Amino acid sequence: MQYAFIPEKSSCRDYLADETEDAGKKLVTCSEWTLLAHYEKGKGRQELDLTYGASCDGFEADEDDCSSDIQLFDAASQIRIDDSYRQGVPLRITPDGHFISYFSKSWMQYVGWDLRAGQRKAISPRLDAKALNDLQSVNISPDGRFFTVAFSGARPRLLLTDFATGQTSTLPGFCRVLGLSRAAAVIAAKRTCTDIGEDEPNDDTVTILNRQGLVTGEWKGGDSVDDLSPDGRLLVEVLASAGEDDKEHLVVRDAKTGKVVRKLTLRLLSEPSDATGYGWIDNDEYILQADTPEPGGSFGYYGVNIRTGKSLRIRDLALSLGEKVSLGKVRIED
């Protein structure tokens, strides 16, 4: 799977403006997540019981290179918190495109799905509106072996599920995951998550754990520190207009100590842009989207080499992919 998206022309809204709407306590209000799959004609699994439309003669005009839009009718894209507020719910894909996690409206739980094996497993208990309102992050280790769901609120907790066994362990006191390494050998997490609008600022402490919950590192970082590398060694931070040069930077930090390893000046375009991080392709390449200064625009997606600072436009991705996007297997062509 290359990516998942919610269409730009979504019929769902963040807020309920029409009080005449049915206020029956339906939790899932929209299911608009759609997968974009790339595959070679005649190959791949055909028995996942998903409705899709295929088109071939795609990437670089190869007639055997096909793509399909696959709508996940079971994947909630928006839920009702109360009679006046709705919010989106995340879906995640591994960088190889083989595993996804989403909130299932039939199970009323977060599930992990191995697309190659056609196997789904619960990675959370059944969740109601209150629990989903406390949801802070959903993550998958790059190899698809471990899944996490993290909650804030009165009882912050991190749920870690071993997909092979289906067993879930709870790590209390952690409200958000910044990323998992392969096999969840390294987990980057936050202990404090403050809702937008609250008076108290977010605690910027980053905690490094192993999958047994043992703390192996802890340091003060910025609110924008995010995205653990697949090998668990690095975290990145996108800084806009940092320093006297008034340029954007990608700061690369040692995950265990927080020490700045490298500070790269972003040169995605010759004109000003606002960069947003989207995750790692591998240990060397990180994906950024260059947004236009005006709301709603995009200059496209770029792969940035975190060792050299070289950036390349990802031609396989359109300038704007949808209202919400979760990237999976992305191809970069020189």
C-alpha cells in the first residue's frame, strides 16, 4: 500500500453545526479512509474481500504497473465525541505498506491488519467516545511486529500489542508514542500530553523505553520532536524559521540522549514553504511535505537524506493527496 487518504471533498465535518441532525448516539459518523495500492498486474493477494477499481499503464508508463483505490468501509475516519463535536481518528501504515492499523466500526476496537496474510487482530479493548477523545497516538513498528495505542486523560497509558501472539501489555504513565523501532526494541514516548486550549503547556520531556517498559533514556526536547527512525537511533524535529538565517531546518537528534547529531537547512524549493514531517522511508531518508504559505496548498512531498541534506521531489506522489494522509510504501526516483 502506498498511502491511505481521506478525499479532499469530504462530506464529514469536524463540528456539528446543524442541531437538527440525528443525535442518536452513533459513535462512528464517517468511514472515508481509502487505500492507494500499487502492484504488478496479475500478482498480489486477490482474496481480501475488498472492493476496488484498478487501472494499469501507470508509473513510468509501464503497462504492468497497476494501482487501485480501495475504500475501507470498516475503518472509521470520524467519530462523535458528543452532540456538538466530532473528531477524526488516525489510520497508520508501515513503510513497507504491508501492515495497517485503524479503528474498526464493526469491532469498535483498534485493529492491526497484516495485508499479506489477510489476518486481523485487536490491538485495543472496545473504545467509547470518552476513550477515543483521550486517544493521542497509534503506531506500528516498521516490521509490523508490534502495535501501540496511547491515551492521555486521568489514566495515561500505552498499550503495546505483539501481533504474533495477540497479547497486549499496558505501560502506565505514557500518553503518546513518537515512534517504534523494529521489533519495538526502542520506543520513544511522552509522559504528559496537554489538550489544545488548556492553560498548562505540554511537557517537552522525551522518554526512551524498551518494550518491557524499562526507561533507557530521558531528556528535554521541543514540542516538535517526533518520528523515531526504524533502527531506533534518531529522532527528528522540523523547525520553521529557526535562527538568524530565517530558514527551515531538519534537526536530527540522538534518540537516547537528545543530543543534536545534525542540523540540516531545508532547501525543498526556491521559494518559501512550510514543511511538515511525514515519517521515515528507511534509516537514511525522511519524508517531508512542503506546504504553501497560504492554507490548503502544497508544493509536494520530498525525501530528505538525513546524512547529506539532499532532497528529492517524490514524483510518485501528487502535490496534495487528500484531506488526511497516512504514507506507506513510497518510491523515490532520481
